[in-house]
Amino acid sequence: MGAPEWWWSTWRGLAVAATAACLLLHVAARVADALWWRPRRLEAHFARQGVRGPPYRFLVGCVREMVALMADATAKPMSPPTSHNALPRVLAFYHYWRKIYGPTFLIWFGPTPRLTVADPELVREIFLTRADAFDRYEAHPIVRQLEGDGLVSLHGDKWALHRRVLAPAFYPDNLNRLVPHVGRSVAALAERWRAMARASGGEVEVDVAEWFQAVAEEAITRATFGRSYASGRVVFRMQGRLMAFASEAFRKVLVPGYRFLPTKKNRMSWALDREIRRGLVQLIGRRSDAAEDHEAAAKDKGNSGGGFRDLLGLMINARDKRSQPMPVEEMVEECKTFFFAGKQTTTNLLTWATVLLAMHPDWQDRARQEVLAVCGPGELPTKEQLHKLKTVGMILNETLRLYPPAVATIRRAKVDVALGDLAIPRDTELLIPIMAIHHDPGLWGPDAAQFNPARFAGGAARAAAHPLAFIPFGLGARMCIGQNLALLEAKLTVAVLLQRFEMRPSPKYVHAPTVLMLLHPQYGAPVIFRPSPVAAPAVRVDPR
Ligand code: HEM
């Protein structure tokens, strides 16, 4: 090798090494900035504005303290056992840090800053007046896999198109057509409980958190598939099993990569997911066949569900601005989303409403008197009668206030934005603790932790010191699309049960509200049902 060649190759080697070192340094600097300097800068930025919080710890933020606070709170049941002061148990970290840092404070999910905001005026800005500056937050991949890539997680034009297409299914006149179907499924449940009570000497104990799932599943299956109910039910049964697996996996999210491990449960989930997808694609294919749709529609005319606009039909007939139909894959994801968003939320509302009625016999009696006066003792309530059940409506609102199924929601600042007096940097997450707003004595008065449905006598907007203090279904453009369906189901179910039973908590019931995605009773909700002396005439049970 000649001298210049030798020099050249040495120089090239040095240049490569120097570039690699620079690159490494650059990456290391970026990582150090993301995991250390940026959080410290943000901490200082918020401290200058008077916002403080638990200190940021390298990589983990304050997740360790949060997990410890939550584990500690859920280790013991509510005390006293009849108390509704559930916030310290359910959102233990919020309750603890709020006492130290005030209502607006900063916490860290790993290196991601999350500002908690519980002032209804700021909530108004986030959801209404400055909504353009905030986006919905991306859920954990396990939750996303479960909830589907539908309305809940869509953004921008695609979200707007889907929301516009799907909204008509939830108009009250459309939902009213579901009343006989949902009523029959609740009556069938009541018949089974009545038979079980007869067989066991006069009363029966059931875990309502388990049993109400069938009612909620029936309603969401009807709303999604309408006339294709029978095939849709098969698919949604599988989806129910998938949800059970995934909620187990969700408990293990702290094990990195757990969801990719080929464990027996994971393999079963993957197989179920493929099966659900296949079932939905086949169902959509059949419904898209205009001839069959036409024929089914004609058949449906003589049915009590006649004219119901179901979610699947709305999607099949939808066209975008360029007259393009909705891709099958998007319809599949929406079906999964509706099952996820609609089933457990409503089950939880029904569960807490029944537990509260059992715990408060005075309100149970008042509500029963109203139901008997409006609907009579045994016939299924009609849509017109449901609208007249004011006390039942107040009880449901008070249930949603004290035990909101969705205890919090999260937004992300898309740009640097002003919120009240605060300057919020882009990518800051905002945690809106719905349950904390619902329990705030500053908004609800000194009896904020008491069950007092009478506070809703003048309507939800006037129940508290601020009209936005009650937001169980969220607020603004992304407010819950299924609100009317959930309330209709709940009113109907409560009315049918009050017609037919007296209820009280089982001695086995341990009052322990807790949150795993949604607010649920940690040890189930066993309630004792005693059939009312006025026997309800048997209602024909839908054989399907
Ligand atoms: C008691 C029952 C329910 C409660 C408490 C509830 C609560 C909520 C809340 C708080 C949000 C807003 C989340 C946010 O802004 O981040 C939401 C959104 C949503 N809910 Fe519900 N929900 C219930 C029932 C239902 C039902 C029955 C369905 C479907 C049939 C449904 C479908 C949805 C969907 C699709 C969204 C996303 C809407 C969008 O982003 O445009 N929910 N729900």
C-alpha cells in the first residue's frame, strides 16, 4: 500500500468513527433531553406560573407513587361501609396530591407531563371554547386493540364523517323503536330472578354486575346490527370473551411486551380477534347485498323493530365527499368500538343505580310509587311512560354524579395554548378528573358525598353551583354519542325491576368502588331481590 492510500483509509476510518460518535452523542443528548432536561424545564415553566406537583423522577415520573397510593387505597373497603365519599379510594393519587398542591397540579406519566384540571371554567375552555387546540389522547395499545379504531380514537375529517354518519342511530325517535326489545330482555331477566326466588324460598341473591351485562349486550347488539341481530349476536359474544381476556392482560401492562408473548391466553385472544373480524366481514358482505337488504327491510316492516336505523346499515349506505363508500375495515373497527364503548359503561351505570336503590330504601319506595303510578304494576313501560319518570331520572343522574363509569378523561395540547391564565406547552396532557368535579363540595355543597337525587329536581344544569359541574358523558363535540341509549336502557331497566321487586344489599356486599378502565365494584355487587306482592303478569320472552 502506497503512502497516500494508507493516509486515505486511515482518514476514512477516523471520519466514520467520528460520525458514529457524533450520532451517538446526538442520540444520547436527545434521550437525555427527553428523559431529564425537558421534564425539568417544564417543571420550572409550570412552577413559575404557580403550578406545582410531585417531583419528576428519571424515566418513571411519579408512576411509582401513584401505583402505591392506589394500591393502598384499594386494600381496604369504604369506611363507613355506607359512605359515598368514594373519591379518596377511586382516585387516591388525585385526592392526596390535590390536598398538597391545590386543584390544578402537575403529575408525570413517565416523562410525559399531565396537568390535572378540575375547575369547570377551565374544563369549558378545553372542551368548548378552545377545543381546536386539544386532541383526544391515544389510549394504551391493549385498550386500543379492544376499543377498535372507531369513533373513540379517530381524529380530523375521518372522525367528523363517522360521527355524522352514525349520529342518526342515536336520535331519540330512532332509539324509541328499541324500547320493546330492551324491555323484553329486562323482563326475561326479571322472570328468571323470580323463578330463582320461588325455588329458594321467596328471595334471590344475584350479582347484578354480572347479570346486567346481558341487558347491555342485548341493547348494543340491537343498536349495531338491527335486523341482522342474530348473526351480530354471535360475533359480539366472541367480542365479550375477548374483552374478558384483554382486561386480564390490562392488569399486566407494566410487564413490557406482555401482549406480544405467545401465552395460552394471548394466543386465544389473537384467534378470537381473527374470528370476530371474519364474522363481521361476512355479515357486512351479506348486508351490502342490496337484494337481501331490500328483502329484509320488507320483512322487517311487520316487525316491532321496523324502521330502526342501525349502525351497520348507516355505515353501509354512507358516502364521503367524493361519493366513496366506507371501507369494510372501518366498519369492522366501528362495530368493535361500539361494543366496547357501549357495553361495560352501561352495565356499570345499571349496577351502581341498583346498588344505590338497595342502599336507600326511602328513594327506592319513592321511585317505585312513581313507576307504579305511571306504568302500572306489570306491563312493559312504553316510550311515552319512560319520559314521565322524573324521580327515576333524578336517581340516575345522582348515580352518574357519585359513581361516573368514566372517572376521568384526557386531552393533549396540539399546540402551545393559553388555558385561563396558564401557558400550556404543546404535547402537555390534561387530565380532567370527572369524578373529582362531581364530588367537589365547592360546587355541590356540604352534602356533596351524600346520595341526594333531589338536587337534580330543577335539571342537571342547575344542580350545582356551575352548569358544567356534571359531565358524566363528557362535553363538546366529542361528547358521548351513546348517552341517549344508555339513559333509555337504564330508565327501562330500573322501572321494570321496581315494578317487580323490592331490593336490598346482600350481607355479602362489600362497598368498594374501584377503577380498572371504568368504575366498578371491586368485589362484585350482590343484591337481594324479593318479588313484589303485586305479581307482574308474565311477559312474552323473546325466544331468540
Ligand atoms: C353510562 C353509560 C356511558 C357513559 C358514562 C359514557 C361516557 C362517555 C364519555 C365520558 C365520553 C367522552 C370521552 C372523552 O371526551 O374523552 C364518551 C364517548 C363515547 N361514547 Fe360513551 N358512555 C356511555 C355509554 C355509551 C354507549 C351506550 C355507547 C354506544 C352505544 C357509547 C359510545 C361512545 C363513543 C363512540 C364515544 C366517542 C365519541 C366521539 O369521540 O365522537 N357510550 N362516553
